[in-house]
Amino acid sequence: MEFRIARGEVFLRVIAILLLVLTAFLVVFDTQTKVVFLTIEKKVTYKDVDVLKILLYVSSSAAGYNMLQLCKYSCSSKGSYEMCMVWISLLLDQIAVYLTFATNTALFEAAIFAFTGSEAFQWLKVCNKFTRFCEQIAGAILCCYVASILMAMISIISAYKVFRMYSPKRFLRLKGK
Amino acid sequence: MEFRIARGEVFLRVIAILLLVLTAFLVVFDTQTKVVFLTIEKKVTYKDVDVLKILLYVSSSAAGYNMLQLCKYSCSSKGSYEMCMVWISLLLDQIAVYLTFATNTALFEAAIFAFTGSEAFQWLKVCNKFTRFCEQIAGAILCCYVASILMAMISIISAYKVFRMYSPKRFLRLKGK
């Protein structure tokens, strides 16, 4: 039965890694050049927007972290060391999912401003000029949200793996071995 | 011992509610009027910025939800009904913390744009005009982040309450009663 959870977790992690890597690729290879005025060209890349750079770092780190977690399956551990490992997994999984989700939502907010502009702040729309650039970023945001949901499910599995070890009667007491 | 977890959870929820309510108040009562040009005055409130409105709704809902969770302690439940309740609590806690954290991070991103402007998008700084308004929003963001961290801790406690009921050996099998 242990096998069934492990298989589910590996499956979720692999899909999450693929989506995170896809997000990173969509961000890195997103570039558009447009004639702004007569012959003056303007080129936009992810480097022009801070939050895109941050999303790139966060999604690559999250993909790397999930990759490490997959490697963990090859070396099995037992006893108090195992208990320590599942706790660390739970905490790192939580940090990874919150970071990814938050960075992606920050980018989503920036994208909304770029798409609609802001009357109150007197900010102009950007996406009507750089439409293709924006569309690719929208794809990246979508991928990253799906990856975040999968990672949230993984962190629930991690919590299950930690807390089922504890007694249902006594506070933070491990079950008799 | 059950009492100790319950006490910790109630304490965390009460602090989280206070911080969420404080966030909502900081957002609602944040207003600044400034002379923009000669005698033309401009007044900014939370209604001018969509993400502030959304944060207001989310933080009030999260405070209300945590209040309901506190009420739950007055009526105790047993058996399969209890198991159903802890699962629902876990899922709602997760949704509440992700929503609050994400909305707050979206506001944080908007605040960064308002504070620094954006050269790439040709957006002007706003916070140098409406400094006091921005400072109060910064306070709201800080409160909401602390509340989010507390709610993340609450959701870990919820996960503990659910998963310690399960057998450490068999997959999703409840411990013998």
C-alpha cells in the first residue's frame, strides 16, 4: 500500500517538474521586437520585468527541488532518521508551493495591469503593443498555476506521511513500534 | 493532551482574525486627498484599485471563516461525522491560506510598481505623490502576511488532526477503534 502513495507522489512530482520547466522555457524564450516610432525598434524580453526574472528563478528552483525529491526514492531510510526526513520534506514542500503560487500570482497581477492599464495610476496598457509577448506569458502563468495545484496536492501527501505516524490519542506521541 | 492542540489552534485563530480585521480596516480607512494641478484635487481610496477591493473581500471572508471555526469548538462531534468535519476543516483552511497569501502577494506586486514605477512599461511612480496612502497600504500588507503565516500554521495543525487518525501501515485505513 505504501507503494500506491509513492507511485501517486512520483507521478504528481514528474508532471509538476514538466510544467515548471515548461513555465521557465516559456518565460526565457519569450521575446518580441516592435517598431515603436518610425525606425526605432524596441525589443522586450523577460529581463525587462523583475517579476518575470523572479518567476524564472522560483520555477527552476522548484523543478530542481522536486527532482531531488525524486532522487530520494532511490535511497530508502529507516527509524528516527526517516521521521526527520519526512518532516523536512513536508516543510520544504510547503515552502516550495507557497513560493511558486505567490510568485505566479504576483506575475498575474502585473499581467493584469499590463493588459488593462490603470486609470487611477495613469498607467497605459502594454499588451496591445506586445500582444504575442503577453500571450506567451499568459501560457506560462497557466502552466505555473497547474504546477502549483499539483504541488499543493504533494504537500498534502507529505503531511499525510508525517502525521499518520502520530498517536490519535496522545499529543505528538509516535505510535508504538 | 487534545486540549493543548485545541488551545494552540484557538490562540492562532484569534490572532489571525485580529490581524485580518486590522488589514481590512487599514485598507478601508486609507484615503488621501492631494492637489494635483492648481486647484484640482484628487482623492484616492481603496475603491480606485481593484486589488485593494479584492484584498478587502478576501481578508474579511478569511476572518469570518476563522470566526466560524472558533464557534465550532462549542459543539463537539463524534465518529464518522467528526472525520468528515476535520477533512472539511483541512480543505477550507488550505483554501483560506492560499487565497489570502496569493491576494496579498498580488497587492505587494502592485505596490512595488506603484513605489518604483516601471521603465519597461513606461509607468510612473505613484507613491511619491500619495505617500501616506502607500504607507498605510504597506502596513496592511505586513499585517496580512503575518496572518497568512499564522493560517499556514493552522492548516498544518488541521492536517495533523486529520492524518493522525490513519494507520501508519495501511493506505488510508483508519486506525482500529
